[in-house]
Amino acid sequence: MRRAFALLALLTLSVPVLAGPPSAAQNEEFYRVCVGISQDEALCACKADAAMSLIDERFMGVVIASMKGGSPAAADYQAYNAYVAKSNQICKPNY
């Protein structure tokens, strides 16, 4: 019994923890910041919706901070560029 419990505990610790989807509050903040920058409500609604399926909660924070003038960390830069390209592909197909 102890061995089974120890094995179960070990397996639980070895499973990666996945971040959850962006929150509704993050989605609203994304939209507000985007509209404040671009004044394009349709584009911002599309990009906010796309972000919900393209990125996780942590990365939504990176995107929002970048829209407010920050820069993604070096470790996030490639993923940030990929996100921008994918969201443009979805929301601005002829871009």
C-alpha cells in the first residue's frame, strides 16, 4: 500500500502543470487596451476572442503588458511574435 501511494505521488509530481485559459477580466482588459490604441472595435473584438484560444493566462499578461508599451522577456519573444502572426492571420486575413 505504501509503495502504491509513493508511486502515485511520484507520478503526480512528474505531470506538467498547464496554465489555464485567459480570464474574462483579461479578455476585457485586452479589448479596452486594444481599442484605446487602434480605435478599431471590430479588430479588437476579433483579437480578444482569438487570444482566448491561442494563448494561456500567463501569456495574456505578457501580451497586455506589451500592448501597454512593455517588451516581452527574451524567453517569450519568439512565442509573442508567433501569437501576433497567428492572431493577424485570423483577424486580418489579407494583412
